[in-house]
Amino acid sequence: MNHPASLPVPYVAPPSKRSSENLYLGFQTTFCLIKSLQLLPDGNQQ
């Protein structure tokens, strides 16, 4: 019953989830910026 992985998982889950959410939000923002920047040259080319 002494599973070391069982204890840290719930304890580490909240902070890791927060950091992953921040990374995801940052990635979304960067992706949106890159997409909007790519849309400009694409619109000029077409």
C-alpha cells in the first residue's frame, strides 16, 4: 500500500496543472500572434 507515486501525484498535480495552463495560455497567445502575422503576408500574396 506504500506507493510513493500515489502520494506525490495529487500533491504535485495542482502546481503542475497551473504551470501547464500558463504554458498553454502562453502558447495560444504566441500561436495567435504568429497566425495573425502570417495572415498579413498571406493576404498580400493572394
